[in-house]
Amino acid sequence: MTQGARTLQRRGADRTEDNARWTAVAGSVTVFLLAAEGMTVLRVSRRLGPNVFIGMLLVTPILLTMGSTSWTFAHYDRGDTGYRRQRPKGGHFARSVRLWWS
């Protein structure tokens, strides 16, 4: 393998690791904000301001999670080797989709 191929392979691994890290961080923030949102729903008449504020804060991590997941799906479907290497083990989802569509 040439030096250029190794560099490209390493960049691909870095991209998948970065994507996984962004997804994990956004998911953690989303869980925290959903818990806080749940606390404000208990007495929504008194906590309407914080409820709306936290709800608006939820938009960013949810969009980031959706974008990161869509990015992973797109690169996996295009055959990017970095994402193919990190594919789920067993392929249960792919098998169930094939069965459902056939």
C-alpha cells in the first residue's frame, strides 16, 4: 500500500470516528435536555418560559443527530470503506429490510 493510500485510509477512519463522536455528544445533550423538558412539563402553567426555552434548545442537537446519522447512511450506501468497516455486525436491519421489500 502506498503512502497516499494509507493517508486516505487514515482520513476515512478519522471521519468515521469524528462522526461517531458527534452523534454521541448530540445524543447525550438531547437526553439531558429531554429530561429537563420533562421536569418542566410537570407544572407547565408555572414553568412555561423554561419549557419553551429548553424546547428551542432541543432543536440543535436533534438536527445534529439527524444530520450525522444521515451522513453515515449516505456514506455507507455509497460504499465508503471507512463506514463499511464500521458496519453493524450481523446485518439484521438489512435482512429485515430485504424481507419487508420482497
